[in-house]
Amino acid sequence: MTVRFGAVTVDWLGYATVRLESQTGAVIYMDPGRYGVLEEYDARDGDLVLVTHAHHYDPDGIRRVAHEDAIVVVHESIDAAEIDRVDEQPESLPYEVERVRADESFVLGPLDLYTTPAYNDPEGPHVDEHGDPYHPEGAGCGFAVTVDGVSAFWPGDTDVLPFHAELDIDLFLPPIGGTFTMDRHEAAALAEQIRPGLVLPIHYDTFEAIETDADAFVVDVANRAVPVVLDEQ
């Protein structure tokens, strides 16, 4: 279903793919594609496409959402040569492509954007069997974008990090699947600290490792007096 928040409509299309559309007509996609979530989708209406890190880099997904004059913004670490499933570098795509680091801010037309660090703490719970973080520091970012007065934040594949609690955002799009990211309990506690105007969870139930109880997440967040909604697939 489509969720309306202020002047923005939001659609979670599966996995980490989110579509934002403003009343003024700007269309933004975050991390489009992977795992067949866009198999039946071919809108090609996106003005801006944001890609947080290599796990979410999908050239076919980008083509399905971006129009011919789109701007594609990707984290600086993405290297197709290190990704078995793709062979196109971002710069090979037929769009204007910009690479960004974490902790950058910039303006693209009517849109204000900034990036944030996104990683798993080596001493935290989201590490592999060897104790290595699934997402090492420096390998990805989160994105916050403000459109029509609404600031939307997708933190990327990350743990809860200390600076998250200080963010001033309206729409919070947390991952809640755990294993590779914060889980539903950690995301709910962070939502209480941020206190956004609305929480809409994503990045869960796509495959077994990120299955979770989304209804329990909603109850948890609502009990913390924070508005929350599901956009079920």
C-alpha cells in the first residue's frame, strides 16, 4: 500500500527499496532491486536514485526505476569488480552518477541530502561466524533526504550508532530484520530516542536471515508513543 506522510507518499517495494514522491513531482528511490523485488516493476520515473553500499547495488534495479535524466548517487566504495553478481560499474550506467562518502551534505535541485556512516560494530552482535562485521566501517552510508519539508532517513545496513539518536528527522525507515543490521528491538529503542513523525520499517522478511515479527515491532513502537505504520508487501 502507499503511505502518505505530509506532502510525501511512500512505498516500500520490498527488501531495501523505497519510493518517495513529493507533491511537486520529485521521485526518489532508495536502494532499488535485488532478490526479485522489482521483477514486475518498470516505472522508470525516478529523478534521484540513492545506493547505500555494494550489497544493494543492482544495475537492473536502477534501470527499472530511473528515467533517462536521473541522477544516481552511490557510496564511494561500490566496485563492480568486487561484486560477483554484476559486471557494470556505476559510471557505466546511462545516467549522471555521483559518488559520495559518509558525512556529506549537498543540494540537488529542490532536494537537500546528507549521508551518514553505516556499519556494524566489530564488538557488537551483527558479525559473522569469524567475528567480522557484515558491514565494516567505510563500506557504506545512510541517506537522509528532505523533500517538500519532509526529511526521510534510511540508515542503510547498520547497527544503531551513537549519532543516530541526535538526528532530527520526520520519517524514519529503519531496517528491522536483524542479523546484518539492527533488529526490531534495537530499531524500536532508537525510534523512541529520535521521536520522528512516523516510523515505517523496511529490510525484513525478504529471506530467512532477516525474518522478524513486524507486528510486534509496531506494538513496541506504538507503546513508546511514536507513530508507526507497516507497508506490507
